[in-house]
Amino acid sequence: MKIVSRDQWFEVKQFSDGIRLIHEPYIRPFYRCNLWHIQGRDKDLLLDSGSGLVSLREQLPWITERPLVAVASHCHFDHIAGHHEFPERLVHPAEAQILAEPDGDNTLSKAFVGDDMFEAHPDCPLCYAEYQVKAAPATGLIEEGDVLDLGNRVLQVLHTPGHSPGGISLFEAATETLFSGDIIYDGPLIENAYHSNLDDYARSLQRLRALPIRTVHGGHFGSFSGEYLRKMIDEWQRRHA
């Protein structure tokens, strides 16, 4: 397996609207989580924190130059393994115990962490037998209807279970932008994890379809339009009719 230096582990893409996409390019696309950094006037927000193999704070020191809240879209390992690096951590109550007491089963790391996940290893080669998500107990809980106020931008918390019971999406009504987590993205969806629920999935997708969404930033793969979102939801519903 190819070894890359830790300072090459993250890639950052800057969008024009104060949003940054952070990802780990040497993790293969199916497993590669999108970390969304949203800059506000008074504080910043980080939605999801990746695999935890390399320190975000060490390699991207700008990430904590301003007050920041780390939010978990849900508590699978590829989304929360860096959360312990941040002092303010929010999660839905349905998955707070996973964030506080992660293990190989409840985070899915036992099922997915292996050679198939990587194009290369960081220069601190991973021993899979020892891979473990560090505990990061929530400092606060977020539920349906809560708002995250960054000063000049407000993100509404949507409880969107289905992929997992505590899955959330964030909706910025002013820009019609949805951060969807893993309830929907432009790639193969995981609907059969140990705590997935297809009835919840259907309800969450139908709810998202009704929103005035222009842009979707998902938990994996590329961003896409609201029009494409509605098409994807219609196709999902036909497949599951």
C-alpha cells in the first residue's frame, strides 16, 4: 500500500459562499466522507469530521482560529472520528450514546475499515485491529426545529432518520442550501445498516422533496442541484414502491 505524508492527507475546496469542502482523497470515494466547514460572522460550523486517521487541527490549523461547533450528521465512524478534537460537539439525542461510547459495531467501523477503503495510508500506517473511534461525548443536543445561528447565517436542523435513527440534515433557507448527511447523496445509499429503517427513510426523503432546495451538499460524492435531488427521490420511491 502506498504511503503518503500526513500533510497530504486532506484536500480543501473553497466555495464562493463561505463554505469549504474538506475530504480525505486517499480514502476511496464510497468510504470518503465530505466534511463541510461553514463560515459565519460570529462562529464557524463543521459538519462531520472524517476518519480520524490524521488530525484535522494539526494539518488544518485555520479550522480552530475562530469559534467552531462540530456537528455530527450521524454517528458512523467515517463522520465522527475527528470529533474528539473539538470542544463543542452537537448530535441528535438518538445517537448521543454512540458519540459518547463508540465501538466497532455501533459506528460500523468493524464492517468497513480495511484495505478496500484506501488508495494509500498516511505515514502513520493504520493497524486495523487497533482502529477505534475515540469517545467524544456531546456538549449539546440538537433536535428537529433547532437553529444554529452563526451570526450572519442560520441553519435549521432537520431530523432525517432512515440511514440511522439520529440522522440530521441542515437547511439554510436564505440560500436554499441543504447539507444532507447520508440520508441522500449522489452515490449508492446505505439502507441496510443495523439501525436503518426504510419507513423512516421514505418519510425523510418525501419531506426533503417538498423543500425549496437549490443546492445539495451531501455526506459523500459531489454536490448537486435541487432539481436532481427531486429526481433522485422520485427514483428511490419507485424502486421501493
